[in-house]
Amino acid sequence: MRAIPIVFLALLLASTATLAADADALIRDGEVKLQAGDLDAAVTVLQEAVATDQTSALARLRLGGALLMKQDYSGAIEQFRETVRLDPNSANAFVGMSVAYLHSARYDLARASLDEAIRIDPSKRTEAEPLQAYIDRASARTDPSLDEPQRQ
């Protein structure tokens, strides 16, 4: 009687490994398509990678990046959020989310995402400084309180 559950567990583990290998191959294919500039094909392949292995933070990160490049900011944000759910220490997902929020004129969330990326990976601080400055300038341009006269 015990052999059946053990065999079932072995089959389950083998199928999980196969799915992960399939997803990894799809991710690599998607990356090649991204580098070639074929964004539509990259998105299709990366969506297939996510469907193949819904627990792959890397597949979701790459899909988020491809959607960001296609200027599908809400789709990118959704994928970056899923990446963070699967891997809370993915500084790259927070950077991508920051850029997507920036392009969506959601400056407070862009700044918070970038701050979180730096908290997770302090080595990103130097490369993030120009983006932080841009977010701050964009936020100041749209802040209605700056148009009001100062009371004395």
C-alpha cells in the first residue's frame, strides 16, 4: 500500500522538474526575442513560460520587462507585483515597477518602489539616483500644492 503514494510523489516531483525545465527554455527563448527587438513574440513566449510555471519569479520578471518595453504599464505592474509576491527580495522587480509607475504618472508609488529596490540591494543606489531625481522633478511638476500661494 505504501508503494503507491511513493510512486505518485516521485511522478509529481518529476513532472514539476519537467515544467521548470520547459519554463526555463521558454524564458531563454523570450530573452532572445527581446534582444532581437521582437517584443510581440517575446511577450507571447514569456506568457507561455508563466502559464507553464506560474511559480517562476524569473518568468514573471521577464514578462513584466517585456510588457514595460511594449508600454503596457498596467500589465507590467501586475507581473512585477507577482514577481515580488513570489520573490520579495527581487530588487529588479521593484525597479521595473518603479519605471512602470513613473510612466503611469503614479510618482509616489514610483518613488516607493525605487526606495524598496535600494533597501533590498544598496548597490543599486548609484544607478537609481538619476531615476530618483527624475521622479522627484516629475512629481513636483504635478503637485497642485506648489501652485498655491504661500500663506504668511
